[in-house]
Amino acid sequence: MSGDPRKILCIEDNAMNWRLVHRLLSQAGFEPHWADDGLKGYEMAVQLKPALILLDINLPGLSGFEVATKLRQNPSMNGVLIVALTAKTMRSDRETALVTGCDGFISKPIDPFLFVGQVEAYLGGQRDRLEQGREGAALRQFTHQVVEHLEAQLREAQEGNRKLLEVQAVLEKRSHHLSRLLALGRETIPLRDVGEIRSRILGQMREELSLEHLTTYHLHSSGAYFQGWTWGSGGMVETPVLPREQPLATGVEALPAGLVLMNTELRQTAAWEQGIDLGLWDPRAQALLLPLRSRSGEDRLWGFLAADRSGAAFQAFEMELAALYAGSLQVTVENAELISHLDETSRALSTSYEGLESTYAELKNAQRALVAQDRKTALGALFLQMAQRLQMPVRTLKEESHVLSVHMERADIPPPDEREACQRSMESIRRAIAQVDDLVRVLLRRTGQVEASAPEWIHLHDLIHQELEILHVDGTLPPEFPMDLNLQAPRDLIFGVSTDFSDVLGHLVAHALGGATRRIQLRSWGGKRHFRLELEDDGGPIAPELLERAFEPLSGLRPEAPAPEPGRRPGAGLPSCAQLMTAYGGAVELMAAPHGTIVRLSLRMD
């Protein structure tokens, strides 16, 4: 005996018989295994090497006789017992089982009181034997059964091949229909004329399904009625509208989503008679009704399609094809209407944009006029302040000029002590002239008398002095406000637009004055290839997260940002400073200082 004496393999296609075998063998202490067809049973037998195989004779695929023969031809299965389970009680059947390699047989249905004893008897050495001289008859019987089995399998294979050919023909037909529908979709996608789209799609649908009558309805944009088109001699022609409350329309709208009515099923509904009254179907024809639901997510009727033909009833695939054509019509029409609407909207927007451009140009002209008027108004006050500011330099010029005139009227050469007085007077005159010159240059630039937007060579230190003077004049800086200047940069000449740097300095001063500022320090340093300018204030600290966003444009418009805490904020003009410095290849930094902030400008001078 080969294999584990507890392992028994049952090759049985009847699950009820297997459950009985499993229960009886498990209770008797055996380890039962199951295979539900011959080929699987053979593979499990080779793998498990059981002590005994219970083999049903009538198996699907390989019969029990064939499995037994295959097992006996495998050397690894030598010594494994094979007991046939068979409901055949004829002597020839039992002899066939023995000649194919079985060691015995147990009749079916299984007797639960005798079954375990029968199995143990075979495991204990019992064997069934052929009577002498009966081998030839048994082999002939087995050969006859094998031939019958092969003939049955051949007939099954031929029938399967016939069905496969039929399926292949159906698939080829479907593939042909779908290919034509795909090509039609590619042709209609660029079209914008809804009438042409409707004629092409429904014309091909009529040809594919051999339709005689074909009508489609589409809900008008007002939602009050359905517009209809039917196939005529020259293509699709418009039919009378169908009110939404018309019985056929309300009946179609009440149909479940995805339902297609056809043939006998359609004849059993109220829609059949209503469609005949409207001329949608011929009473003797095969008909179909295909509702089309809105694709907008609302469960409402977009339209429906009605058609008929004489002769054969509509098949399931033809209904699927009709649904594909109808869906293609709906999608293509909706897209064409949407694109047409977008085109109209685009044209309207273009017209509105042209009007906006014209209005914007008029507003810019009005703005320039207002700015000019405001500038005239502001210049009046500025001239008054400038005149007051110039009083001191002018008085100095008068006094020093008088001193010089007294000395110059003397006939003899002034002695050394008086010569020093002359030099002091000349120095005072030069300073006063420079002050007047700075004020006049700034004033001319502010009034537009000097072109300030053209690039020129600029001494940044001189520009800083001039702009600080004008900031004192216009009241941005109080008259006695402490301003510590320490301009030590060895090189301050740069080619640029003076108003750019004037704006930058104005933004920096406005930022410095944004807190409780009592003093401002302005210093410069650098080398031959770079220029640094720092403006430090004591106006109080700024939160770190605000320092990081100080140069973000329109940072106050961020809706997701939490409401800022009360306190000092960066100057509103710092983003403009950053943009201007970027144009000159420079950079701006904002840092925290012990009592306020430091703004640092870095410029390349090469």
C-alpha cells in the first residue's frame, strides 16, 4: 500500500454524495479530500498520494474509466487503491471498471451503515477479480464506451464551434455597426448646425436599423413644449410642436430612467395608441420608443425618439444600437448648442470689452485732468511753503553779499583776518545757493517742468537730500523731526529714472513713520560695485509673519488669512519698492530692529 493510510480522495461531481462521504469518513478517523471532476482528481491524486481513491464513473470531462486508466499508467501511483463508485449494476460495467485498473467497486446510492466497512475491507486487502476468460469482453466493452464518449465529445465540440461561429458573426456585425457609429461621431463633432447634425445621425440610424418611420422630439429651452422633427423625402423636416402636458409627453416623462419600450411591450402601454394618433407608428409595424433623460443631473426628460419598421421585431442589440445613436444625437446637439451660446457670449463680451476700453480711455483722460487740477491746487500751497522755505537761504545770500560788498569796496587788498571773513561768507553763499538749487530742482521735477521719467545719471546722495527737503516742505516730515544722516557710500552715481528713486524713498519714509516713530536714521555704505542704503526707525516691532509677507503684492486681499492682530504693519508701499529695485537688479529687505525696523536697499553699481 502506498501513501498515508488515513488519506482518502473522493472524485465525485455530486456535492450531496461528497458531503455524505466526508461525514462518514471523518467520523471513522480518515482524512477525506474532494475533487469535483476527473482532471482535477487526477492532479490531486498525484500530489496527495492517498491510500485509496473513491472514483465516480459518470464524471464530466474525463470519465471515471479514463481517470482510472490514466492513474494506472503513472508509475508514481503504483500501490494506490482505486474503488469505483457506480450506480451501474450490470456485470459488464463492473468488469469494465476492473479491467481499467480499479481494485473494486461500491454501489450507489451509498449505504451509510455499510460504507465505512466496505472502505476498511479494501484497505485491509480485499480485491475484486475478473472471472477467467472475461478480460476480452471487458476490454471490448471499455473500448466501446471510450468510442461513444469520444463521439459525444466530438458532437459537443462541433456544437460549440457552431455557436462560436454564430457569436463571431454577431460580434463582427456589432463591430461593423459600432465602427460606423464611431466614424459618424468623429464627423459630427466639428459641426455646429443642429439641423445637419440631426440629419446625419438619424439618417445613418434609419439605414442601420432599416426604419420606415423615425421621429425625434427635443424639449425647448423654455421648457414649455417639445420641438419635433420627422424623416421625410428630403431628410428631417419639422413637425408641429408637442405641448409638455400632452398625454404622450407626460407618459414618456413618467417612464423609469433607462427604459426602452419596443415590440409587444410597447403595444401594451397607453403610449402605443397615442403614438398611432400622432402618426409616429404604423399599427401593423414593429415599433420602439426611446426616452432621453437630461444629462445635467436633473431627472427630467430631454426628449424622446420614436421609430418603426415592418417585418422582424427589434432585437436586444438593435435596441442598444438605437440607444447609442440617440445618446450620440443628444450629446452632439447639446455640445453644438453650448458652443453656439459660448460664441454669442464671446461676441457680446468682445463688444462689452470694446466699450470698456473706450470708457477706460475716457476715465484715464478724466483722471489726468483731475490730476492736473489737483496738481495746480497742491502746487499753490507748495509754492507758498517753498517760498517760506527759501526765505532763509535768500536772507543769507543778502547778508553775505552785503558783507562781501563792504570788503570789496575797499581800495586796498583785504588784510588776512578780513580775507578769512570773506571766505566764510563765500562758503555760506555756496551752501545757500546749493540749498536753493536743490529746492528748485525738486520743485521743477514735481511740477513736471523737468522730464523726470527719462533715464539720466543720478547722484543718489544729492537726490536723498533734495527729497528730504521736499518732504519737510510738504509736511510729510515735521519741521523739527530728528533725521540722522550718515551717507558714507564712496560711489552713489547710477543711471536711472529719478522718480523711481524718489518714489522708493517716499515709501521708505512712509513705512518708518507708520509706528510711534520719534527718530529716523538714514545711512549708506558700499564699495565700487555695490551701494547699500538703510533706513532704521524706532516706531515699534512688527509681527514676524507680517515681516515675511511685507513685499507680497495685494497681501491684504488674501481671504484665507486670519484677521491681523492690532499693532504695527509694514508700509503699504514696500511691494512697490521691491518691484522697482528688481527692475534695477537690486533687492529690498525688511528686518526687525531693537526698537523698530530696518529697511535695507541693495543696488549693483556695475
